[in-house]
Amino acid sequence: MKKTTIFADKNLTIGKVRPTLYGSFIEHIGRAVYEGIYEPDHPTADGDGFRGDVIGLIKELNVPIVRYPGGNFVSGYDWRDGIGPKDKRPVRLDLAWHSTETNEFGTDEFMKWCKKAGITPMMAVNMGTGSVKDAAELVEYCNHAGGTSISDLRRANGAEEPYNVKYWCIGNEMDGPWQTGHLTADEYGKKALEAAKVMRWTNGETEKDAPNGRLKLIVTGSSTHAMMTFPEWDRVVLEHTYPRIDYLSMHRYYEYSEETDNPLEDFLGAADDMNEYINTLRATIEYVRAKVRSKKQVHISFDEWNIWRQSAERTEPLWKRAPHLMEDVYTFRDMLVFAGLMNTLINNCDIVHVACLAQLVNVIAPIMTEKGGGTFRQTTFYPFKYLSNTARGVTVRTFTDSDRFQTMYGGARSINEAVNFDPETGSLVVSLCNYSQEKREVALELRSFGELKAEEYLEMTSGDLDAVNGFGAEQVKPIERELPAVKDGSHVSLVLPPMSWSYLRFRA
Ligand code: AHR
């Protein structure tokens, strides 16, 4: 049996893991909002129409921040359509998803829902059909205490206190020709700079801190590294905006495809490929930082990532309200790649301060719902749940002698790992993907953590890479394994089944 040794030393850390690394995303698309988080007739719905069963599952996932209302949707959305008395709200064509948007759910409902679900809102403004003025006025609606017509509108709509929204995405995927109001990097960079400036002014920000706290502004980076404009788009946008913004956004979806030369290997190479993508943008940020002579550090908001079968055909008619769109059912194979993507985000926590799993409910999501009925946890629910709840504190740098396999992206590690240590609780968490089709021995050399005691050992493995979960059938889930012995306080020897994800938790 091949052996891989992984070294981790408590004193060699990558950085602090911010809770915002475990964020997610709710867009007005398909059944994410309607029949997802909002279904007034559902047996578990509260007085505001929010599904209680879904909030329960989101709490189980421990999602701290949610991006809203899009996605592609935001680039044609007028936020004013979604406020005020519901019977007066206009019904509109949503050109991003060719659906009908009733606007029954809007900014105020989202803020209420966030409060109930214990979530920090992350808003996106429209840079497609929307203007700098529209963006600034949404900041005013959300964050200005009162005494102006726009902030008093919020008060009249039932929210006396300002929402004090901190995180703002300035547009979405503006590099993509599929985006309503798509721009060139230069056009977007100039518009984003003005939006950032005026949004900050509206928030009362001068050179000193604003009364409600400074905004965290995110400019739109490349939609994927497959764009011909990558990474030039990112450089140009950053050169326009660097001193006024806080984050550069990144998006990336991976898909299992039978069309490539080595479908399985190419899919399993996603985690290491995502690492390369982050490294390129890390370098781009550093380049611009030097060029504009800034001491400030811009970080990454990886605000859309997941597995998505983008090649699947649409089966729903155009202009339906809440159509079944992008309701991918995730396989065991998808879960394996998903866990590796999480490892990559964790291992880049020094630069990736925010990440949003796209999306949260029904649309390429870990949680699925039935109208008027139940829910189920997808295969991908589990790595997210365990890592989001416990892979906190700091990420510890690992050294590994793992062998590599060839993929269309280049070489990828057979054993893919992430190690987190929380100095406050003494909790040490190890996440391991075995991407080889053989059993593998793994030796963990966990130095300088002191005497370690194993507390939890979970494993996801399956003889069927296509196995999925469904309503009333959550068979793909972690099983508990017997706790491993810890030799001399820090040496742990494991045998990982072929194609598996393992999760270990120790106490120092
Ligand atoms: O998450 C689905 C879509 O993917 C988003 O609307 C868009 O930003 C991306 O292309």
C-alpha cells in the first residue's frame, strides 16, 4: 500500500480562518427564494413566510454570511421593485434566467430572513442596467438612519433601524457577455470606482471611520480562469479601483464531463487547479499593489464556487415563476471534489477572506426542498457542515510527500489535505481526500500541538461514484470510524479507503 506522510507544525501557520470563509449565496433564480427559503403556505413557514425546516438546515451548515440577490439576476434588477406593499410590487421579466419575477421577496424580506437565520447579509448592486446613483441609494435605504426620503421609505416599510449592511458586491461577472449590461474591464473599472466612492460617501465615510462602520467593497474579478480576458480583466479593474475597495471577487464552477480525455482524473484535479487560480490572482493583486504604490492589502472574495453541470439542458418553459432550474443532484464523486475545493479555500485563508458556496437552496445547492413537502441533504452538505463548524482558528501549513496524478490542468495530489487548529479551544481538524483508486496509508505527523487525543473520525466512502441522496433517502453520508491511536502524542497512522473523504478531530 502506498504511504503518504503529512507534517504539520503548530508554529507554522498560513493564517486566520475568518467565519466568512463559510458563506453562501441566495439568488433570485429558479426555486432558491420561492419554494426554497420563502414559501408562505408551507407547514413550517413562520408569519413572514420563511420555511423553518430550511432555516434549521442552514443553521446545521453554520453559514455565517449570505450574498444576495444575484448573480446574473442583479444586473437587470431594480431594488425599488422589491420594497413596499407586496400587492403594489411590479411583476417583471427576469432576463438573466428567462423567468417571471413577482418581487414578493425583496431587500426588507431578505434582511428579516437574515436576522432570523443568524446570517450577515452581503448585498450586490446592479452595475449592468443600474447606475452609480441606484447603488448609492440602496446603501442609503439600508444604512442611513432616517430623515431623508429614501431612508424614511425603509422606516415606513417597517424597519425603523438601519440594517448597517457592511459587505457590498459592486456588480456581478461584468466580464461575461452573458451579463445584462456587460462591460469591458476599462468601462467596468471606471464605473466601479465611481460606485465605490459614492457608496462610501452615502455611508458617511470620509477619511475617518463611518458612524455605521466602513463598508467592505468587492469588485468583480474574472468569472472563471477560462475567460480569454483573465487575468488582464483583474489587473485593469484593480488598477482603477485599488485604493477604494477591499476585495477582488473570484468565481469558479467545476463539472464532471465525459467529454475530456480522462474524465475522472480531470474532475479530481479541480482542487489543485483552484489553488493555481487563486495563486494567479494573488500575484495579480500584488502586482497592482506595487504599481499603485499602496500599503493596503486587497483580499479575495471567492463569492461563487461549487460543482455545476452547466451542460445540462433547460427543461422548464420560459417565463415561469420559480421554475425548476439548475437543481443538480450531487453524486458521491461530486462530494469528493467538493471536499477538495473546501481544502483549497482553507489552505488559502490568508488571501481568501470571504467565500460563498453558490448556492444554498435548490439551485446547485446542498439543501433541496419540495413544494409543500420535505427537504434533503445533498452529498456535499456533509463536508461543508463539518468543516464550517470546526475548521476554524488558523490553517496550519502542511508538508506532504503525496504522489501526483495527471489531469488536464497538470499534476494533482492523490492525497489532498487541510489542517486547522483553534488555539482557543485546542481543537485540531484534519480533512483528507483520497483521490486514488487504491487504499492509501497516511501518516500524520502533528508536531508541537502537545498531547493529542482523537475525538471524532468520520469517513465518506462508496462503491458507487454515482450514488446520490434524495427525499427520504440520505444514504450518502459520513460513517463513524473507530478513533485512531495517537502514538507519542502526535503520530497518527490511518488507512484511507479508495476514493474517500475523511474528517478527524483531535483535542490538544
Ligand atoms: O450561480 C449561478 C450563476 O453563476 C450566477 O448567477 C452567476 O453569477 C454565475 O455565472
